[in-house]
Amino acid sequence: MPTPDPATLAFLQNRRSRHAKTLGLPVPDAEALRPLLTAAARTPDHGKLEPWRFVVIDRAAMARLAEVAEKRGAALGLGPEDTAKGRGQFDQGNLAVAVIEVQKPSPKIPPLEQTYSAGAVCLALLNAALAAGWGANWLSGWPSHDRGFMEEGFALAPHERIAGIIHIGTETAAPPERPRPDIDEITTWL
């Protein structure tokens, strides 16, 4: 018989991301962040490729990334609203961890499986931060998908891209509950 862990199951069934703009100080320091990164790195990783890495973004780096987003928005011809939205997560952030997908050549593990693993790392880091009592939010947005932003902001190589940016801080406002999927509507039994 399985050994249930009701507390963990209850946490997963009720977990809630916190809006990044509501995350304040304090933020985890390096010592508090290390166990969260350790938990995230336990993500399923077929072939033991580790097709991801972490970049910790502190407040000073946030300010620099906001400027890069502003510059890239202009270069892409985005309107003021889209540009502001792209730079907003960096203007408002105090600490985040960028999960960088690192595609690695493998005869056995296709690129899509590596992408799945990087996405799983994002969710694992988000859940680890929430379980540790921090507020956290997984964001992306146009800067995360813009090659110029990736290269100028993070110096990413051609085989790397941003899987997600996980903002972590102290929750200043509880988010309202929102509708959840109807399990019977989205589940097929074969």
C-alpha cells in the first residue's frame, strides 16, 4: 500500500501563485534560496542531461533588465503599453530566478522532452518557494521570448532560452480565489 502524505497533497491542491507586483521585502537571501533551487533541481530529467540552469536576479539586475526591456520594446516597434508591461515585472521586482532552458545534443532525449523538463523546473521552483512560506509567481511575457532581450539581458547562447522567471518575495496581499478547471470536463478515462 502507498504511504500517503496528506499535508503535501493538501498543499498541492490548494497552492496559489502570488501576483509578482504584490511581492515585497524581505526576499530570500542566498542561504534561504539554496534549498528552493535544490528542490527545483530534483525535477524529472530524462537522460540526466540537466537541460536547464538558474540565473538569480537581484534588485540591481532587475533595474538593468527593465532598461533592456524598454530598449528592446522600442527596437521591436511595440507600443507604449506593451513596452511598459514587458519592463514592468523588472521595475516592480526585488528578486527572481530565471530558469534557463539549455538544449543539449542527445540521441535519446529529443529537444521537446528537454523543454518539458525546463518547464517542470519552473513549477518545482514556484512550489518550493510557496511551500517555504514565500510568495512566488512564474512570469514570462514578450521579453522572455525575444532573442535580443535574452542575449542582451542574460548573455544567453543560441542553444539557450528563458523558460520562465520566478519572482519570489514576501506576500503583501492574499490573492482572491479564482475558478479552477472542472476535472470531469477535462478528463477522459480509457
